[in-house]
Amino acid sequence: MLSFLTEHPLICAMVLILIDLGLWRLIGDNRNPWKLLLRVTIFALYSLLLFNEGLNPMEPPPWADNVPLHLAATGLQIGWWLFGARMLTVLIGAVMMQRVGHTGRLLQDLLGAVIFLIAIIAALAYVLDLPVKGVLATSGALAIIVGLALQSTLSDVFSGIVLNTTKPYQLDDYISIDGMEGKVTDIDWRATRMQTSQGSMAVIPNSLAAKAKIINFSRPSDIFGISISVELSPHARPNTVIDALKRAMQGCRLLLDEPAPNVALKNASSTGVEYEISGFVASMSEKREVRNQLYDLAYRHLQASGINLLSSVELDPPVNLTRQRALLDSSPIFSTLRQEEKDTFSQNMTLQTFRAGETILEGGEVSEHLFIIESGVVSVTLMRHGAPFESGRMGPGEVIGEAGILTDSALPAQFSAKTFCGLYRIEKSYLKPCLDARHDINDAMQALLDYRLHKAKTLTQELPVAQAKKGFLQWLRNRV
């Protein structure tokens, strides 16, 4: 083996290049330190073979009379420059990826292009013995021609470098560029690619992105703004509307307490008044859910205050329709009652109020009556690992105490007033005969109870504890 190396060093140099290319593709991770070390080692062996054979990359090959050998040596010397440029580019890229991550990819590519350009000019000047001034002049003229032909592309390239330097957005950020919203999936030489909320791919040229108005919804990374607007009649008293919308805002548990959400009158005219609820959520994935929930809560709390959303056709309020009747009409459980049954029911509903923080129903308490929330926000608290936590919030139209009515049992949850609340109470002695006679209402209430019991069990069950891995490798990791 050693004799072959000494007798055929040029062939061995070619084999080393092939080995390098093969191993570089076989080992997947480009930032693998062993992969980088292997490339440096192969380059060192390649350089050693060339210099031992008398091939100095700074000089033309010494075998001008032997044409095949001269061509092979010239190729190996040019390969030395390109091999070295590639190795240097990879090492610089590995260091930059550790320090700046994917955002430095464009700068890394630009630096790599400069290194390869220098290597090519050096190979032309030293190995082929061409005049450097002529090479530079030719390359300069060629660069001007190419630059004019690729003016728009170069604009995108340099704009991409500016974007990666100033970093107005990064991969996986949710941004808006001139009104186009989406998640950044890639930033390359020419364009920024975004995945929109419709699931389509938007390609924004970097030159356009550099000049456009950019909104980054992912900065800061721990809060995401959200807002909804509702338009109401100008005849509704603003103070009543704002109080109702504040209760709707408090009924949404996913809204962060800090920064505090708020309600504001946004715009007013003779045709309508626009109000806005704004706040923050902890993750981008919650924005759509919270918006939908806020709209539903705003509708229910405004309706509880006797205010309807603005419509092109103003509906006249039903004559002599009490709040009790309105609750029964909007309730998914009691809406199937006949009109005369609703009239009788409404006469047996008693209003009871609770101050903020006051307990409505203790956890484990068997209720002797059913509550229908008329106004306000009710907080639901469960126990997990011996500590209480808020599992949900309830608003107008929802019921409390169905477990005691149906099965003489209790839910493990405590119900307390989050805000000042008004609840209509229906006694069990009056409600029970109705449930026995109307199986549809009984079934609807039983389905609600089953859902709440399942939800409470899911939220309070013990999570499985991951078992620590055992064995020699784990023992060795713990010792390192």
C-alpha cells in the first residue's frame, strides 16, 4: 500500500477527492464536527501528496514536455484551490450557523461566492500563468454586462442581504407584508416565501419586501395582539355597551391579564357606533379561537344588556317579553318548550345576584335548584394535584346545577362569580316533573352533564410520568 502511494501519488490525490465527495454525501448533517474534521484531514493529505510530488499550487506544473502528465497535474493544482475554497466556505458556514442560525445563510453564500472567485482568479494566475490584470479586466467587464442583464435579480439579492442584516423577520415568524399575512417558511437569494392562512404559498421578492410596510406578529415572541370590532346602534348608551363588552372580555380565559385587554369606542357616526375589544394571547394558534369566542361572548353579553348588533333591518323588540322568557328562547335546553310552557316557566324563575368573588356553588355540593346565567361571568375552578386552577368561564344563557337535578350528585367544580352576576334560579321541586314529562329536555340536560363530567375527568387526571432510561449509555451520559 505504501509503495503504491509513493509510486502513484497523483492517482492517490484523485482518489482522495472522490473519497471526500462520497463521504460528504453519505454523512447527512453538514454541521457534524466529525464530518468537518474528516474534510480537513483529507485536504491535508491531498496537500501533502501534491507538495511531496513537487506540485506547488503557486507555480505552473513542472512537466511541460509530458502533455498527459502536465494536464493531470494542472487539474490537480486547480482542484487544490477549489478544494481549499470549499473547505474554507464550509468551516465559515458552520461557525456562522452556530452564531446567527439560518438568518445568516445569505451572508454565508455571498462570502462563499467571494472565496470561490478569489480561488478561481488565483488558480488562473498561478497555475495557468495567465496575467492577473487581464483576468481582472475581463472579469470586470463581464461583471458589468451580467450586472446590467440581471439588474432586478441583483436588487433582490442585495435586498435579501439587507433583510438578513436588519432582521425585521425570521423563519417561522408570522408577518404581514403590504397586507399579505402568513408564516415565513423560507428566505433565499431572491424572495421571501410565506404560507398564508388559506394554506397557499406567497412569494414576495426581497426588493419589494425591503420597501414594503412589514408587521411582525411574532415580536415579542411571548404575546400576540388580537382585536375585534362590533358595530351597534347609535341610540345605545356607550357606558352600557362598554360594561357589556368588558364582561365579554373577562369571559374569555385565553386573553392574557398582562398587558391588560381593553374596550374602546373606535368610531361614531349617525348610522352606527363601532366599539373595539383588544388584547393579547400567548400563542399565534390561539388567535382565531379567541376571536370567534370574543364575538360569541360579545353577542351574548350585549343581548343580556338589551342591545343588539347593528343590522340593515332593525328588529322591533317583542312586546312584553321578559328577560326570563328571552333566556328560555335562547337556551339550547329549554328552547323546545311550547310558548305556554315558557310562560309558566318564566313565572317560576327567581333572580339571584352575586358579587364578584362570591361562591355560587361549592365543589361537591349537591344543588337543589338549577341556575341560568342572566348576566356576568362565572368562573369554574377544579382541583388538580391538590391545587385549584381555573378550567373555564361561563356567560349568559348557560346553566349550573344540572347534576343535582338529574342524579342527586355533584360536579367536582366550584362555580364563583368572576364579575357581578345575575342568575335566575329554578327550584328542583318544580323542574323535576317537567323533566319526567319532557324527555327531550331531560336528554339535552343529561348530554350536558356527561360532557362536563368527561371534561372534568380529562382536566384533572394524572399525567403519566416518563420513566428514566436505564442502561450503560444513559449511565455514561450522566457521567459526562
